[in-house]
Amino acid sequence: MPDKPKILVVDQDPQGCAEIQQLLASSPVIVIGGVGFDEEALSIASELKPHAVFVALEEPIGYPLQMLRALSDLLPETKFFAYSSRKDVQAMRQAKALGALEYLTKPLSREKLTDCIARALNGESEPADTRAGSSSDRRPGTIFTIFGTKGGIGRTLIAINLAASMAKSGLVPVLVDLDLSSSDVARRMKIRADSDLVGAARNAAELDEITVDSYLNQHASGVKILPAPPQPTDWREIDPGAVDSLITLLAKVHEFVIIDTPAAFTDLSMLAAHRANTVLLVTSLDPSSIDCTAMAFRMLDASRSGSAKTRLVLNHLTPDGLVRDDDAARQLNHEVYSSLPYDGSIVYGDEAGRPAVLSRPKAKISRAISKMASLLAEARVPASDGPVRGPVSSLFGRLLGAPADADR
């Protein structure tokens, strides 16, 4: 470690720059400047080559992240640190993906600043809760796929309210609508989408940890939405590989990704099941839906998406179901993860697009979905990270009698 490490502070707020300069004034470092997000920062960094740079990450976060990327590209040997007034998991993931060793939250202290400088310049490990290589932030976010093979069983209602419930708890989930035959998520949440899944998929190869957010639409609930296109689109027009890359990228920078799928076995729905940490397989309590769900379990097994990570969700659409919960569990040979009670007054949300968990939080189904959201947020299981092997063609080949290894 140099006797007098050179430190540069990059903060659009002059008061923020002054605060760090003051904290480090009596430390064995040289603060060579405090600058904003402009060409001056790049010019000073290039000329003086600081040993460490502190970059402020405040809203709107896009430009600070671009500056962090430009500086880290310019100075590959320099140690970078991000700091913010907000504890934001997404911002931390993005900053570390761009080279920040630590994400510090205010209030800052002289000890906190000097300790992270000393550790970085001495090549020591960072604390477990902030280091770039820790398992807590390097593993991808959790993907939940809402799955079902029969229309009208409440997949979209569950997806929307799960996301809203997580957002209500202070999380920032992303809700992806893979049902290209409609745009139910956008319509039910009453958003005027500026971008959609098709546009994002077509540009997936050019997207990164920063630019992927430009395709997400912000809902008032706090949920970020990647909707299906407003006009019905044939799923065959979308490259599954591009959607796979998109989902993987979203999970890299967001803590939770919730995927709503169509009532059909398509390449996209099977891909979503394969990539999920947890598949919520939804069924209503009527014999035809139970039969479709039994087939879905068999098809998930055959496709290598697996039923071990699948959780059975029973949605009571009528006051008196034709099949009881315990009978459904026995017929499907799976225990019930969540049973959503009948509530005839509940729809997707109110006229303003607020989901039921927000507009009617005390309703029975709202409480049940909120409980399920809490359970899911607390329990994280590994996702399938291997290649997707022909999810539909190989699947139907087996079901029609092809050899089990025909696609290998």
C-alpha cells in the first residue's frame, strides 16, 4: 500500500464531495479532488491516476453507473467504491458488476472509509456483506415462474399480487409477461408501456446490467414490469435464446424476477420453468384443471425442468370446489404449498391499477398471497443454470414415444 494513497471523489452533490474530503482530512491519504459527473472527472482521473475512487450512487442512478463504468475502463488498476444514502440491492449488484469493490451506505465514517481503502490496496478480502465476490451478492436473483396449463385459473392475478406484495415489503421485483397472446399484466395494472418483451428480446445481445432497465416500466406499486406487446404476437416470432439471455440478465441485477406464462406449453413457458428457482404450478379445484395439472407435472419432469422445485398452488374460484384440497393433493401426488381462498369480490385490482394486496389488503385472498410472497422471499433455492436443451421439441418427442436420449 502506498504511503499516501491518492483518492478521488466523484459526486454530483458538492456537499457529498466535501463530506468525504472532510472525513479523510486527517487520514494518511491525499484527496486529490472532488468532482461531478462530467468530463472533468475523466480528465483528472486520467492525469492523476488515483489509487482509489469513491463514486456516489443516487437517483437517477443511470448516469452515476455510466461514470463508474467509464472510470473503471479508464483505470483498470484503480480500486473503486460506491456509496449511497440508500440500501438498494439492485444498485449494489449493478455497481459491483461494473467494478466497485464495496457498496457503502451512509452515514459514512472516517473508520469505514480508511478501512475499505486499506483492505483494497493491501489486497485483503472485503467484509462478507459488501465484497464483490461474496455469495450474498454474486449469485443471481431468484426467479419464480407462475405456471399452469388451463386458462382462467388465476396465474396473472397471482403473479401481479405476488410482485406487489414483495414491493410493499420494500423489495424491487421485476414482473415479466411471457403471454404473448395478450398483454394482461399491462392491462390489469393499467400501465402505458413504453417498451415490451419483444423489443427487449430483439436487442438482448446489446443489453447489459445498466441498459436492461431501460426496457422496464415502473408501476406505482414499486414493481418493475416487462410486459408482453400490446398486440397479440406469435411466440414463434421470438428467439427463445434471446429471452433466456434476457431473463438471466434480469436475475443478475434484480433480487426477484416473477414470470407470468401462457396457458400452453410453448418454448417460452418451458424455458421459464427451466430457469426458475421455483415453479408455482396453479390449478383450480375442478376435475379438468386437476387433470391438466397432473399432465403438467409429467411434462415438467420429462423436460428436465423437474417437479422437485415445483410448488402446487390451489386457487379456489368458486365457493364450493368440486375437488377438496386433500383430494387434489392425493390425486397429484404433491403436497399443497398454498391454498388461495375463494373471494368473489376480488378482481385483479382497482380502477387505478392497484393490485388487490394494495387496494384490499385485508381480503382473504390478499392475505394468502402476501403470506406466500413472504415464504418465497425467505426461501431461496438454486436455479437451473445449465443450457436449455430443446425444451419443446425434446419434450414432445419423449411423450410421443421417442427414445429418452433422442435429443442428446
